[in-house]
Amino acid sequence: MANPTLSSDFLNYLASPRISLDVASDIGLHLPSLTELSKELGVSVASLREQLEVAEAMGLVEVRPRTGIRRLPYSFLPAVRQSLSYAIRLDRANFDAFSELRNQVEAAFWYQAVRLITLQNQQTLQELVASAWEKLRGNPIQIPHTEHRQLHILIYSQLKNPFVHGILEAYWEAYEAVGLAMYADYKYLQDVWQFHEQMVAAVCSGDYTAGYQALIKHMDLLYHRP
């Protein structure tokens, strides 16, 4: 299958086989200056500068005054973050549509993700559940949003799929942006964390089907959130 041709000369250059990442250190290769690239690619510096700005907004490169241009490891998050933020500004209902997408992604990748979870991940999940209950039973009561976000992200953390990670990370950023992390009914929070506790217990015991069922019931709660 032929590689797709990108609309940007700079992106085509960035994705070419001659540009590689230092896999060991996960640090991107430093690229030539725009003046050098202009001569090599036969494209004006002004045009390359515009294309560079797009690549930077997409999180594909990092530009610093002293170190120059550096290609970054690929992440889907910057692109979906920008698009989702714009969509929500247009219509708040777009968050609900994206939330449904996130639910379907988590459900679809559940079994693949939980089979990759390490013992250390399991311990961290248990600690997050304990921390959440401590906040909910404390005085004053605190909303365990940080634990909520970290728990869901951690469950899928071992997947080698940048698109899944991008969608999940963007969802939680948007969740906070629309104010859902600020307030929730206490009974609702208790129900949420009972399902989280069931999910984590099932994952740690290897009963992935029970964990999946708890995940689906937990997702249904959001539609009935006070």
C-alpha cells in the first residue's frame, strides 16, 4: 500500500524515512533551520513557517529559540484537543457526542487493555479507589476527580495505541472544561465509586467480564447524573 501524500511540504518531510526518532531516549531528532529546509525542499521560508505553525499546533514538533526545531514522538491528543475544544465552543452538545465516543472506545478496548495491566498498575488502581473513598467519607467531603481521571487513564495505559490514548485524554480535559469536575450529587459519587471498586477488584482477580459489566453500568450513570 502506498504511503499517503500529505498536503504540506513540511509534513511530508517530517514523515519521511530519513527523519527518525532516537528510540532509546524518546527524544526527537533536531531538524535543519527553515532556511536550510527551504533550499532542500524548494519551498519559500514564508510558506514553511506557516506549515511549521500548523505542525506545532498538532504537537508534531517543538520550536525553541536556542534549540531550534525538534520532531516529537507522535501523539493524537493535540489535534483532537484543538478540534474538540472548538466543537464544544460551537455547541455544548458536542461534548455529549464525544462522551459517547469515549464510552464506546473504552468498552471496545476493555479486554485488550486489562490483560496488559501490570501488578504495579493494579496496586495503583487499588490506591486510587482507597483515596477516593477517603475523600468521600472525609470532613469536609471532597470530589475525587483526580482519582477518577487517573483510574480510567491507567486502565488503558498499557495499550500501544496513540489514538485511544488521545481520545481518552481529550475527553478528560473536556470533562473539566465543561465543569463536570466541579460538582456532583453525593449519592451519584458513591454509586460511581462503588462501580470503580468493582472494576478494580475484578481486574485484580482476573475476572475481566465482571469488570466489563461494572464499566458499562458505571457509564450509564453519567446519563442520569443530577
